[in-house]
Amino acid sequence: MQRRKFIALLGGVAAAWPVGAQAQQAGKQYRIGMLDTTGEAVKPADIGAFRNGLRDLGYVEGRNVIIEYRSADGRPERFPALAAELVGLNVDLIVTRGTPAAVAAKNATKTIPVVMAAVGDPLLVVASLARPASNITGFSAFVTDLMKKRVELLKEIVPGLSRVAALLNMSNGSQPDQWKDIVDDTCHGRCIPASRRAKAFRHRAGIR
């Protein structure tokens, strides 16, 4: 029960579990695992805000909470091993940023609670938005639903627009559908296929 109270404090994701910092288990030191795409040095404001939020709730790093930060350093294929490492540390909670990190956490554990701080397509991780039916909860940017609207806005801004380029990371599970939306619904089949686009980019960038 203490773990559930801690999660409620952290994310505000379960209204049925309200508890104040004064109700913390005496002497308990919680351990939070964090899975992120980039290192702490790249986003100090974000991580600082996270620590400040914990501190406001009575959880001070080094005193009653430990943060195990793991970064994929821009290489999403590292997430499964990093998630397994956090599970091996028996963390109380895993916080993820980005769809690949959330998918890795989902595959790594069915028991440790996972809070998605940001995910592009939550339906790649949970069964439904109304009833996740798992150990996972959190927040979504719903970016997969916005691509069509973005292109519509571009066409309003630039009348007669006939060519649209999209920079997408196809290793991110939420992004192939975004590309498909562009091809099927806005470009009417006249877009450059993703495979050709990626190959051309790698050639220009000297990437093998």
C-alpha cells in the first residue's frame, strides 16, 4: 500500500490514493527508475522540475528517495536493457519519457508501476485510454492525431502548398502512423516513400 501512496503523490494519477507527505512510511527510502531518451545534461530544467516537485511533496533525493536515471543517449535500441536493469534494482516506480521508453518498461515488468511522463501513442502501451488494465498510467501528447491537422494548417498558411517534408524517427513506434497519415490523407499517394527518404538522407549525411 505504501508504494501505491507514493505513486499517487508523484503523478497525481490516482485520486483514490490521496496522502500527504506526513504519511510516508518512517525510514522508508523509495527508489524511482527513470528511462529517458537523452541524458540529464541535455534537459536540466525538466529534471530539476521533477526533483523540485518531489521535494515539495516531502521526498528529498538522498534522504528518502533515490533516483536511478538511465538514458538511451539517443539510441532507442538500448531501452530494453536499461528497463531490465531498473527492474533488477527492484525500483518502486519507473517513470518514462517517450514511446520507446514506455514500451520497453511495459515489456520489462508487469508488476512495477510505470508512469509515462510523455508518450506519443499511448495505445501502443495500454489497452485503452479509459481502462489501461495494466500497471501503467500517465500522460499522452496524442501526437499521432495531430499530423493531419498540422498539414492542414500549413496549407492554410501557404496557399497552393504542394510539397511537405516530415522529419520523423521511424524507430519510435508512434511515428510510422504519422508518416502514413501524411501519405494517405494529405499527399494522396504522391509523397516520397519513407524508405527512399531515409536512404537519401543517410547518403547525404554519409551514414552507412
